[in-house]
Amino acid sequence: MISVTEALSQLFALVTPLEAETVPLQDASGRVLRQDAVARRDQPPFTASAMDGYAVAGDTAPGTSFEVIGEAAAGHAFDGAVGAGQAVRIFTGAPAPQGTTRIVIQEDVTRDGDTITVQDAPDTATYLRPRGGDFAIGTRLEAPRRLSPTDIALLAAMNVPRVQVTRKPRVALISTGDELVMPGGTPAPDQIIVSNTFGLKAMIDALGAEARILPIARDTRSSLRAVFDLARGADLIVTIGGASVGDHDLVGAVAAEMGMDRSFYKVAMRPGKPLMAGRLGNAAMVGLPGNPVSAMVCGQVFLRPMIDGYLGLPLAPVATRPARLAVDLPAGSPREHYMRAVLDGDRITPLSRQDSSLLTVLSQANALLVQPPRSPAMPAGTEVRCIPF
Ligand code: AMP
Ligand code: MG
């Protein structure tokens, strides 16, 4: 049995970044940028007004008057300059005319015909947004980076209509077991519904990969082999279940027959001990345990960083953050324990039922409390590490 850290480093050895492709900006959210994007203009491209009011030059003490000589609106610049004693009616987003020293907001003046007079206690901000104040031509959004909706807005403002992103990793998900029926199907009395396969697909797709749910493999060599054949073309093949040492656990044997070069089998963790991995043709293969919570936890701990690696992001374990135990925690086992827990601010409470089949418990949890192997009992208040999700 190897440690989680060792398992991760062996998994990372199976992963290389995939090639890049060009996509239009409207399809780029959640994708990983592979080439720096460079601003093709200054933003704002001119000194702009931040408010509705008057662009003026010079002193704006209460009682000062200005003659209004024109108007500037967004998309309609004033063709001229403001000099001493002059003002230009201006609206948010309009270019400030040459000579403008500040915008006096409309609430701070009284207007009589073409004359405005500054009232008592005017606001003192200039309300000018300088040219290039947001970004200047040449500003870079650096790769690699998973693009957020905000990044998309920034790229659009930079006038970057297409970006180079990593192609989506293709992940094939193989459920195994005679007891399994697809959601919506009609289970026999001794059958259950496939669950974690769908949870894993949701997790993998949210990371920017493309998971395909293959037909359920039955607990026979021929059925498993047939479904493995359907996984051809995938970058990552993930099997679920059938990885223990029971009579019906055939994944390891069939994968070996099909030429899998095994990296490891069994990891010192709870849940998720019967985890296997290796190389199968051009793909990496990961065999996850079948218990729903085990599969989802292993997805968080192992598949998430692998997918980041395929996408060209740095190869690194999932980030943990500190939290303080809200309750006493008994001593741990020799295996690293990923406890389903509720994180509230910086206080973390492990849920009372930790059986690896309980999806309701996982769904109540918003973090995994990572209890290192052989950790001593810890009183409430002790700092621990956790993986929020
Ligand atoms: P196994 O690893 O095949 O021994 O499966 C362990 C447990 O997980 C058994 O109770 C299975 O019925 C269950 N299981 C296996 N695969 C799935 C799946 N895709 N969805 C839900 N439960 C599963
Ligand atoms: Mg099984």
C-alpha cells in the first residue's frame, strides 16, 4: 500500500498536457488559457467621465460660475477644449474634453440657461477615469489559467475575440457490476441505481473535461472487455467498482489482459483503499472503488489534479486550507482519512456517520477534513487541514 502523496506522483507521471485549440470567446469560459492573451488597446481609450455632470477647467470653489459651451455623451465626444470659466455638459463614459481638470457632478451645481454655479460643499473627487486606467495596450492575461466569467469580460474589453485553450480531456467512465441499473431504469429487487458515475461526470465536466458515461460493464470478463473497447480514444479511462479482491472484482485482471501497465494498486487512505492506476495504450487508467462516497472522494483527491494536468495547469495535489476543529477528534488509523465534514467559517465539524456508502452524508458535507495517518487524538480548537468543495 502506498501513500496518497506517492499515488499522486505516480498518477502525475501518466499525465501530459494535451494540445491547444482556438475557440471563440463565447465558448471559452471554464477552459484553460494556453497562450498569453494581450490587450490590443488601452481601456479606457481616452480619459473618461465617471459621472453625469460638467467637465470644467480650473477652480471649483462654491459660488464659481461656468458657461456651458457644449455636450459630450458616451460615443459622442465634444469636438473642442474647455478653457477657464467654461464647462461641457458630460455623461458617464464620455471622453473628457481637452483641458478638463475635473467633473463637477450635476447634483453639485445649479443651472440657469447656459450658466452653471457650483453649490455649497461640492464633492471633491475628480470623477475622471484616466486613459489606460484599467489596462494599457500590451497588458497580458497570463497562461495557463482557467478562464472565469470575469476573465471573459476582460478579454472582450481587450478586443481579443478568440483564445488558445487546451482541448477538453476525454474521460471515459465505466461502471461495473451486475447489480447496477441506469437512473430511470427498473431495478430488480437485488439491484441498485448507478450513482457515483453521474456524480463523477458532473465533477469532471465542471473541471473543463468531457466525461462520457459508457454502458455498464457486467461482472464478466467479456462484458468488461467489450466496454473497455468502447473507451478507445479517451485520454483517461476511469472504471468504478470491481477493483477489490472479491470473486467478482475483475477490473484489474481484465485491464492487465488488455495490456495495462500497472503503476500501483491500493492506497493508504479512507475511503478509497482499492484504487489502481496504470497506462493502457495512449490513455491513463484509474480504477476507483465502487462505494459512492469512495468514488467521489477519490475523484476529488486524484482525478481533479490529473485533469488540471491534462489541461496544462501545474501538477499539484488539491489545495487544502486550515480550519479549527469544532469538536474533539479521536486518534486516526494508519490510513489517511478524508472525513466528510461541515466547514463554517474556519470551524470544521466532521459528520457523525462516515460510512463510505452514504451519499446523503456527502451531500450534507461541504469539505473533506484530512486526518493524516496515525494522527493522535485532537481536542476541539486544534488546527487541521481540509479540502473545501
Ligand atoms: P465494488 O467495488 O464493485 O465491490 O462495489 C462496492 C460497492 O459500491 C457495492 O455496494 C456496489 O454495489 C457499489 N457500486 C459500485 N459501482 C457503483 C456505481 N457506479 N454507483 C453506485 N454504487 C456502486
Ligand atoms: Mg462490483
